[in-house]
Amino acid sequence: MDNQPKEEEKKPRIKPIIEAADHLSLGISMVVAVVMGVGIGYLLKSMTGISWTFFIGVFIGIAAAILNVFKAYKKQKEGYEELAKEPRYAIKKKLQDDEDDEDYGEKQY
């Protein structure tokens, strides 16, 4: 009976916190990417004196934010594909003939 509390202590308690922070980090990384792009644009504008170079930096920041979203999507998709391979979540390829027999023709009442 003394072994049970020790086994429960060995379970990673911080795992849900890390997963939540990982999902939260996507939103933070988007904001940081855009802010850094604006900073780069401001730096380019102040160095060159040309006002349209500011928008180059803004575009770089937005592109980086979109790239972060794409990477997160790709990571989630891989996780779902791994989950789909588990037998308990597998979809049956062939249903029973009795369940599939539905008449989609003209209805006669």
C-alpha cells in the first residue's frame, strides 16, 4: 500500500502545463513575430529614410507569424495522424450490408 503514493508521484504532473503553454505560445509567437517585423521596418526606415521600407519589415513579421501557424498546424496534424493509427480510433472500412441498404430513390407514400 505504501508503493501507490510513490507511483503517483512519479507521474509527470507538469505535462498538462507544458502542453497548455505550447498552445499558448502560438499566440504569443504570432504577436512577437509581428512586433519584431514592425521593429525591423522601423529600423529600415530610420536607416534609409525611405518610408516604404517600413512595410517591408511589417510584411516580414506577418510572414513569420503565418509560418508559425503553419508549423503548429503541421505538428497537430502529425499528432492526429498518429492518434488515428491506434486501433480503438480506427474507422471500419466496410460496414455491414444491412446498415448500408438505404433507398435514395423516389419515395412512395
